[in-house]
Amino acid sequence: RCWNYIMLLLLLVLTAICGDGFLVSAEDYVWVHAGSLSAAIGAQTGLLLSLNTSAGFTAAPGFHGAVAVDGSVQTASVKACGDGVCVTGHTGPHACTVEQRFFPTGTVVSSIGWHTSVQCAGAGSFSLPVTSALVFGDRQNSTSATDLRWWMATAVPGPAGAFTDPLQLRTTVDTLSATYGLQQMDCGPLPAAGKLASFSVPVALLQSEAASAGVGIMGASLNESTLRLDVQSDGWSLNWTRPCLRLGQSAPHNVSFTLYLVGLRHGGSWPAALQSAVQLFPDTFRPRTTDPSSLRRVGPGLYTCAAPSALDPATVVQGSAASLQWDAHFWFPYMGMFLPPNDTWTSNKGSGETTDCGGFVHGTECSAAVISATTKAYAVAGITTLEYFNLHELGQNVHLPLPAPSPPAPLDWADSTLFIANHLRAALLVDRNGAYQGTWQGALVLDSGEPTYQAFLEDQAKAKVQRLDPFYGIVVDRLDWNMKFNYGRDDGVSWCYQRSCSAMMPGFIAASERVSAVVHSQKTTLMLANQAGTGRVDTLRWFDGVFSEQAPLGLLGVQGVAMPSILWVYNADELLTHPGGPHGFLQEHLYMKVFPMAPCLGADHSITANATVQPYFSAYGPLFRVLQNCTQWYLEGVLQVQADVTQAAASALRINAFSSADQRERVAVVVFGASSSNSSN
């Protein structure tokens, strides 16, 4: 071990002279260097990390890494390749070959990519969990135990009001079992998970307090297609496990994925770890709109069927600071046919939705002109309207079995059964029992990876842009279907219940790119997503923000680090029964920069006008209005409590900060007292 550290010290001298990407061999180690982070790869020890900090050279808190598939990997060779290090190994009875490559990314200072490719020569097709493990600290060393901290933003999805602060560091006694998203992707029998936690951004931090440094870990590339991803920690390691992957002689593709390791100096804080994730994948975290000022329209939200004339702007807009509504008038004749080719049609009657709409009635004659006039009237009142959209559901009372296809006709659109049978049959989602998946109002679920359906969705988006005036954008509903597999297709990558299948998520991301290109052809338009049941940042690559039902507040805030978010409020009881009362409820939203929904007439399965809670919304309205100008989290430094504040008081403080895109405006949110207190500070 002493010899290893001598060689590491020699590495520092050489890299100080030669710069990033310099490689040097010593004994059975090959090294790669990126800024302050160095990696030594050996045939016996695997990956060793070290960090050059302001206090001098130190072993990094995440000091050992390895890949396991079908048992531990036996390394066959370690060699320099290009500007990186390549490692080849073999493992298990399924004759798997594991190729790993470590390389300086060149995109973020002090970041090293860790790419893994797995190919198995075993007969047929099968799936094996592939685990990338990072071990940090020494269980036998009490000093190490007290020095190490780690962080990952997680939450256990639960009842409204059950807020878990995702920004708190953990110690080596903390354990974790979590999955990427708000539910596990079901590709096989799921283990008894108990209270399985969720994470929305696959980023973690390993921190050494003594060294005032840390290592950021990006557990998945947001430029690659990631299926199910689970994380386990025993307090001393982070294991990133990938099930659902197709291996074997019959598999048409190798399994491959990339992690990223980032050296973090100046305290190695969670803001630095989160910032490195944004820097590595700005196209996913940052909004797609070409007009950043349009993001300031996003504030406390509405989902209402009310006629514009029935709303009270003094209460809803000036009081609660509501600024944006997801249109709940159900203008479409049936789900998915959002603007029919006809000039007029009958709008949807809903299914038990709110009927007290202040003069508006569901199921009346509709046209593009009617929709436009309503949107314009809301705009005069100070509310931006985003139209309803959906990339997975189509139809109403669809008759099964579907009739045999007939020659397409212009009026096919009027009958959703006929339209699906003649135009979109190939896109239907098939479950593992061979049945089509039904949804709201007897519609069917479609796979947006199917090219014909993608073209239809693109045409529907074009119709909105071309026929609605004004048109401010859309909210895409039901992203939870992305957590499913389609047994009617084979993507060559997924393996479910011992058979081929196709993941829904890659097709959704491809379809959302096509729809986004149309929507964002207009400079000031926005495209938001409902993250209910999904909660994964990789689904937001082509969006501008989130308007979500049923998502943990903390996770929604973290994935919205560079874009705005609105979270559903179902009723006044969410405030009144909250452990911190209405003040605690609204302060937690400020702390995470997530706008709540505001009470209003005609609210559809959301908070209605309520005299008891309206004074609280009016009191906090000006604060939320200030946050509308701050479209991203401020991650340039660490907020610290002044020394003259007592330790007890400091531990009760929660602090976060936000800024405008140009950094000219900055706002700090300081919440006093635990969330269980009914503090009005």
C-alpha cells in the first residue's frame, strides 16, 4: 500500500507537468488523469480514485470501483488506449466478456468517464443484473467512519405532506435501496422492496470532511437509453445495478452504459455534485425554449374548466400569483384527437370531472376559433394557457377485438375504433398476457416509438401551432406509461420475464423530440411534462419544465434544478393537515423552488376556491412571484450559517438559493424551524 501511494505521489508531479489525459504505467497499474481527479486501474485492485485538494494529495472518499456480472470479473488485461485506459475481463458460467474504458471527458473539469460493455457467449438470450460498485471508506477504521459523508437525493413516495429534505448529507450508518423513477420498471419478478425509495436524478456525492473534497458520481449517461436502474448502499458503498438487459448469443446488441466520476474541490458539496451533472448533460437539464423570458410565465398553476369571465383575477392572479394554467376544458372529441381535421366538432364530456365551470359546459360545439378566444381571454386576465397533449393514449370506448383494416377514409377520425384499426394498430401496447392496455374513457395505450404514431403526433402538434392563435404551448400528460414494456415489439435490448420485449421510454423520448421541434418553432411557446408515476430527469430532454401530479416535492425540485416546476395540490386538506400547517406546506415549496397549484373555481381534481386557505396563498403569493424570475438553482457556492448563530439554531435552518438564467438576480430562501413546527417565519 505504501508503494501505491508513492506511485500516486509521482503521478501528481508528472501530471502537473503534462496536464490532462497523461497516462503512466507503474507495476500493474495504468493511470488516467483529469484535472484534480486521478484514477489508477490495476489487474487485481480494479479502479482506485485519488484527488488533489487544496490541502494536498489525498485518497478520494470513493476510492475503489468494480463491475460485477454473473459473479466477479477476472481481469485479463489493462492497457492504455487513446487518452484513456481499457480493461478486459471475463466472468461466470455464461461466458461473459466485460470491457471497461476510463477516460477524461473533456467536458467538465476533473471528470472521468467509466464506460462498460458486456457481451455473453452463453446460449440463447437471458438477463443478468450488471452492477457497478463504488466502495468508500474502511469499515475497520473509526476515523474513516466519522469523516465520510455521502449524498443522494431520494424520497419514499407517500401521502401528500410527507416531505423528505433531499439535500441532507448521510453518514456511513445510513443504508439505501432505491430505484430510478417513482416505480420500478417491471421486467421480471420484483423483490419484496418494502419502503423502496426513488431518485429522479442519478447523481451522488462521496465527501471527506477532513480533506474538504469529494467525488461526484453520475450513475447513468443522460445521452444513453437507461432502462431500470436500482441503487443499493450499506453505508459504505453505492451499487448501481441494471436489470432488464438482454444478453447471450441471440442478443443482437452488446449491453453498454457509462458512468461519470467528478473530482469536487472546495468542500465537495451537493451543489457542486448537482452542478457537475448539469454541466455534463445541459441538453437534458436546461429548457428547450429559444426565449428564456417565457419561462417567467411559469408560477403557481391552475387546472380549470372555468370560463375566463368567472375567475376573480384579484384573488387568483394578484393574490395567489397564479400565472399559468393547464387547460381542462377537454376541447378534443376523444383522447388523442386533439384537433380534428373538421372545422367544428363536439368537445369531450369528461368522466365525472368538475361540472361547476362558471358558465362553461363540457360536450358543446367546439372549433379552433373557440379555443383561441378562450386562451386570449385568459391572457387578458394575466394567465398563460397551455393546451392538453398526450403521447401515449388515444380513443374513447374502443371496441375490441378491433375490426379488420379497411381502406383509410377521410372520416376515419370520427370513430376512434376505426381510426386505430386503419391507422395505428401497429402502435398498440401489448401486455405480457397478450392483451391491449386500456386507459381513460375506454381509450387504448399506444407505443410512441412506432413511426406511424410518431408522425401522427407530430401532425397533431402542427395543427395546434397552425390553427390556434394565440398558442402558448402544451402540457404532456401520462409519462407513467414510459415505465412499461411493450410485449408486442422487440427492441433487441430489453428482456422481460424470459422473453423479448421493448421499452417504452426510448420511443417516447424520440417522439417528444419531434413534437418539441414543432412546438418550439414558435419563439415564446413552452412544453411541460406531467411526471406522475415517472419522476426521471431523462424523460425531460426535450421539455421546458414540469407540471406534475403525484410526485415527491423534493425529487421534483432536484430534477428541476435548471427548469421550472409546478406540483399538484389536490385539496385544502393538504395544507390544513400538513405537519407544519399551511405555512410549512408553502415554505417547503419555496425551499425547493416548486410552485404549488392555486385555489380557483372549476378546478379539476385539484384545489378549488377555499376561504380557509386562500389567505395563506395570498400571503405567500408575492414570494412565489419573486421566484418566477429565478428559473434555476444557484449552484456556484455553498451557503453557510454565520458563526454567531448557535449550533441548535443552525441545525434548524434550511437554506437554498436560486438565480435567473443570466445570474443577475439571486434569491436565497431560508426556512426557520423543523418541518413539523407550525412556524410562520
